[in-house]
Amino acid sequence: MKISLTTEGLLDRRRFNAWRNQTRQEMREGAVRAMRSVGREMVDDVRRDMRAGFKVRKAAFLRSMRVKVYDRQRTRFPALYIGSKIPWLGIHEQGGVIGRRMLIPLLPQHQRIGRKAFRRVIDNLMRSGNAFFIERNGKTILMAENIRENDRALARFKRGERLRSGQKRLRRGQEIPVAVLVDRVRLRRRFDIESTVRRKLPRLARAIQREFNR
């Protein structure tokens, strides 16, 4: 007696492989959609933490924290990335100590000066010979005289001195504190990107599951 067997549907190896590949691709595309959707929520939460921790005003600083889904390699599951292009931001997430001598600008509260702009101020003061250090209350402070030649370079530092001293007008030749020299700087932890992202992981898992159940 002869028995003839035929395979149909998913029992057919070719159909099964095609179904498996299609299903895998659909699941992968669903995961990508979920990652992009929830990833935007994650990065918004991280930016709120950054805004609270740094008291920043520049939108570009917050926009540096971005979300990206890596999904170009079709043979691998997609990956969700949340991070910033600013290289020194990591130390503010973990906290730490910078152990080298540095000049810290003495500016009014909530006012900032960029690294390059501060370097230009110091260079101008050094070239004019109008920069010297003094010891005050155990601190080494860089001072400069209030002379016409350095009006532009000292503008924001004179504003800080008026606020500190309560003087409405500074005298010509008056010594203006510019920066304090320190041996090390201890930076506290300002925000926690890992915890913020982890709080959203259940939301991401549910979003991926909904995509799979479609």
C-alpha cells in the first residue's frame, strides 16, 4: 500500500519560512514605531530634568538631548538611544571631582560666560597688564583695575561687583574681582537620566506589546 503525503499551508517549508520572515519584519517595524513614540516622551522627561537641574535658558542646550532609533540592520532588533552630543554632560549626571587648577569666573547669579569668551577676557587683561592675584579670606582671586581700556572686557564683572557691594557706580582704578583660582572642583549630581528612562520602560514594553498584538 502506497501512502502519499503532501504539505500545505505552514507545513510547507517555503511557506513557513516566508511567513516567519514576514512576521519577524512586522514585529520589528512595530517595535520601531513604539520606540520612536515612547522615546519622544522619554527625551521630553529628561529635558525637563535638565531644565530643573541646570536652570538653563538656551534651548540649544536642552535640544542637545535627543532620541534616535537604530533600525538599519534588518537582521538585528532595533535599539533605542537617548543621549546628548555634549561630552561633559555625563559628569553632571554622576557627579565627580575635576582635580586641576582652574579659574572660576565671578559673575552675578544666573549669569554665564562661555569658555571661549572667558578666555578672551583673560587674554585681554593679561595683554594690557591689568590682571593680578590677591589672597582674600583664604582664596586666591584674580583682580583687574577698572580702567577705560578694559571697559568692554570687564562689563559683566563690574555688574557683578555692583550687585555684591551695593554700589551704583564704580570708581576708576577700583579693583574688580574677575575669577577665583581653585585646585579642584566638586560637581554635584544635577539630574539622573538613567532613572528617568527606567521609569518609562514599562510604558515602552506595553507599547511594543500592543504593536505585536495588532
